[in-house]
Amino acid sequence: MADLTADPAGVSDIRSAYIEMTRRKRVYGGLLLILFVALMAAGFRTADDRNAGNFRDGIAHVFDYPAEVLSEAAEKAAQLPGHIVHFFPALVETLNIAAASTLIGALLGTVLSLLSTRGLARWPMLIPVFRRLMDISRAVPEIVIALVLIFVLGGGPVPAMIAIAIHTSGALGKLFSEVNENASLKPVEGLQSVGANWTQRMYLGVIPQVGPNYVSYALLRFEINIRASAILGFVGAGGIGYELRNSMSWGQGRYDEAAAIFILLFLTIVIVDQLSGRLRDRLTHGART
């Protein structure tokens, strides 16, 4: 009978190599941690030196502004429902900006993802070009694109919608392309064998497979775009962010309006998050009995 307690040949070498690899990983991890801490400390010191005030003196007053807003909102609590009704159209405008930009960005992202996926691309030689387009689209922040468009087109919701749509197309295009890589090519090959063109192959052979994941990612992006459209209002792109900037700029006496807008934004994001979360769960896992 074979001796199971005996050390097979090569096991000691494998164990030694594994221990050495683990030790090397720990050393590299420790060096990276030290580097990260050093960079963070240097960056914090540089930011503190370039700041108009002093961080140590200012940190003690960080809650002063929220306290003023909350105290004034509490004093004028009876007026909050009226403010919420008054600013509700601006919230609808923000939602419209987010919805339109998400739809346009999802459509562009779908096309870019199909054109940049190996095995599905219509022009395989141009795959790197379409991937770089997606990289550029999501690398430039929405606020930078919006500022350029506001300079060209003027203020309003249109620059915000275009800016968010451009960024969304790059972000969703990247996610969609990863989903496409897991799609089966058999339906595509079958459609090609009966003479279907590229558009028909994608629409009939790929989209039915990846559609639920596409919608799930698009819903998640819609939540992000609501926040983005509210932020872009601060640079004159319309929506509830523009109203919030005005309320905060006026200072004391208008803080109750700012509080009402914060309440609207909070409730909207919570409701949209809950609804989209349920829809995503239903799409990815199906209806539960």
C-alpha cells in the first residue's frame, strides 16, 4: 500500500515557490501602500497651502452652513410645501434632461459597442478607433463639455443634455462592449448564412441576448445622470440645479428654498433608485413567484 504521508516529489518546491510569491506580493503591497500614503499626505499639504484659508481653522466651521440652512428651514417649515410645489417644474426639467441624455447616450453607446467588439464589428480594422472614441467620451467630465457648449450655444437645458449624452455614450459603450463579448455568435453566423446584412445580424442575433443587460446598465446610468444634470445647473445649464444655485447665492433669507430643493432632490433620487433597482433585478433575474 502506498505511503500517503510521504512527501511527493516537487511538493516542497511548489510550497517554497508559493511562499516566495506570497512574500513578494506582501512587499509590493506594502510599498504601494506607503506610496499611496505619501502621495495623499503631499497632496493634502499642497492643497492646504494653496487654499485661501487654513484647513485646521476651517474644519471647525464645516457644519456652520448646514446648521444655518436647517435652522432657517425649521423656522419656515410651513412654507416648505409651497416651495416644493414651486420648484417641482424645475425638477421635471432635470428629469427630462437626464432621461433624454440617457436615451441618446444609450443609442450611441450601443452602436459604438457593436462596432468595437471583436467578432461583431462591421469593420474590424477600425475597432481601436471606436474604442478610443469611447475612451475620450467618458474621460472628459460632463461639466467641461457643458461649459464649452454653453459658450457656443448659450445657457439652457440643451447644452446639459448634449454634454451628459456624450459622456453617457462612452460609459455605456464600454459596459455594453463587455456584455457583447459574452454573446453567442451562433445566431449571428446563422443569420449571415441566409444573407442577412450587418444591421439585421446585430438586431436579430445579438440584441435579444444582451438586451436585458443593456436596459439594466441604462437604468443605472439614468440615476447617475439625474445627479449630473442637477450639478450642471450650477453652471447655467437649467433645471433644479440652477434654482439651487440661485437660492444659495442669495444667502440668508432664502435658505428655506434651498432646503426644499434638497428635499426634492433627495426624494427623487431615492424613488428612482428604488424603482430602477427593482426593474434591474426583474430584468436580470426574471419575475419571482
